[in-house]
Amino acid sequence: MKYEILNRPAFSVLKIELDGDSVFSEPGAMMFIAGEIGVETTTGGIFKGLKRKILGGESLFLNKFEGIGEVWLAPKIPGDIRYLELKGDSVIVQDSSYLAHHGDLDYSVAWKGLRGLLAEGELFWIKLEGEGGVWVNSYGGMLEMELRHGEEIIVDNFHFVAMDGEMDYSIEKFGGLKSFLFGGEGIVA
């Protein structure tokens, strides 16, 4: 499998060349396919699909593209796309930032905490774990940050894209009551 991210960073699209392998994407992400590509809509297991739908607010389904040819995908919002390789580890992804994945990955939900309900009306993020890779997207360009052990940063929930699955995080109210109500920052991770 080869891939290329075009039109970066504002209106990125993802071109994936399949050579008999497969890729999964969120519903509605396909721009077009070319070649001998089969498309199957799957839950990835009915119980896993129901868990994503009920707990994470995600679609019950994923689209699976398999064969020889090209699959072109685009995020629902204009912005950048990045590839995150997984080698037996995990990544937590903002639900609106998931675009596609490949390989032997378990696609499930990660507990955001009760404050997540206040922040966005959601309690869960997406968790991908195993061998393979995931493509994530953002509104606008992305800034990748490497944190040293013990280092902390504050990220607005609406600008969060993804993090290592083993990272400790908390969701909290930002600033005092005035900042929370009128400052536009609200809840942060």
C-alpha cells in the first residue's frame, strides 16, 4: 500500500494505492475510486459497531475498500491530513478527526470522562490499537508536539486531534466562571 497526501495544508485529500490490501474509512469520506476496488460497508463486528454508536456517537458502520487500484478520500472539513503509524501501540483520536485506517487495528472507544459531556456532549473518543496506521484530519493545519516526561500542556477540545494512547490526560474547566461563560474556551484537555 502506498499513499500520498495532496493539496496540503488547507484542502488536503488522501490518495491510497491498494495492491490487493484493504483500507477502512469513515462513511462519506470517499471522493472516488479507480481500478478493481470492492467496497463493503461493515460494522467491524456488530458489538463493536454498537459500542461506537452508543458510547462514542460515531457511525455504526465503516467503509472497507479492497482490491487493486486507487481510493481517494477527503475529510468532511477543509484542513490537513496526517498519517500515524502504529506498531503494537495505540492512539486516541478526536471523533471528528478520524479519516481512515489500515492494518490489524482494533477500532474502539476511549473514555473521555464526565466532563467530556459538558465540553461537547460526548463521553468518548476513538481508540485505535495494534499494527497498522491511521489517517487523521484537522480543521486547518496541524501542529505536532512532542512532550517530555512530566511536561503538561493545555489544549482546547475543539483543536485536539490525537495523542498517544498511553498519555495521561484530564478534561477540565478553563479559567474562572467568567472565562468559562464568556471567554470562548470552556473545557480543555
